Amino acid sequence: MPSTNIMMKDIKEIIIPEEVIQNRIKELGEEISNSYDPEDEVIMVCILRGAVIFAADLARHINLPVTIDFMDVSSYGQGTSSSGVVRIIKDLEENIENKHVLIVEDIIDTGLTLKHVVDMLKTREPASIKIVTLLDKPERRVEKQVEVDFNGFEVPDKFVVGYGLDYAEKYRNLPFIGVLKEELYS
């Protein structure tokens, strides 16, 4: 952990250190690899922007041929909680019909955004849809129908940043998951 990082002054506490994240991602890669047949066509759908760091590291631990595509979906804007209004800013470029889709999320909070994405992708008739998330906040879940197939870590209901997660587009490049000091966003 780079203690000289200028952003450290904004972090209240580190809740998941870098080494723990990397070990869990390796485990997730093995779990995901074992859940598909070797001949399955798997498309990793990385939800931008937060999941890009996680998706890149995860892809290196999946022992299958995968294609990576991206969706940019927003329900937060510059705030700290979901607005409930889901906007598709960038849609997939790949055709997912009859292919196995693995949605890669950074964090699942209320589940509303992810439910919208899953429902939309189902209309494109993929062979299957599975979800992997780095972080899960089950106590905030509003949408109970969202089932996560692969979960990195459960986190408490705190505002977390780092390892792809941001506040106002900052802190994504921290190598750990930390809790942001409340005075910065309240």
C-alpha cells in the first residue's frame, strides 16, 4: 500500500487490502473457469467505468477463451446513491445471441441498475447470463431478484472507493478498497 499516495488523506479506513483483493480475484477466476464448459463462448460484459480494473485482472485468471465487451450504464451521476433512473450510455458491440454472458460489476448496491441490464440483455437471447461482482452490499439490496453467481466480498453499508470505485470520478486508481471520509461527500 503506497502510504505516500496523496489521496490517502481522504480515506477513513482500508477495509480490503490490495493483497486480499488479488488473492480473491484469482479464486474467482478459477470458480468462473470451472463453471463453464471449455467449448462455451463466453463474453465478459464489463460495466464501465468502475469494473474495468476488476475485469482486466479477472480476465487474466479465467482459463477459457473470452471476449470482452463494455457497457456504460449510469444511475448515480455525481451523487453517492442510485437515482433509480438507469441510462445506457454505451451499449454492447458484440452480438450475444446463443453466447454465455458474464456480467462484470464493481459493486452491487440496490441492485436496480443491474436488474435493468440483465432484463435488457435477456431480450437478446444469450445462452446464459451470470454475474460476478467484486463487492456486494446485501443490506442495501432493493431488487431481490438479482442473483449474483460469483461474489468477491460483502461490504458494509459505507461509501467505499478504490480499485475502480470512485467518488466524482476520483479514487479509482487506489489499489485497495477504502471508506471515504464522510466530510468529502456529505
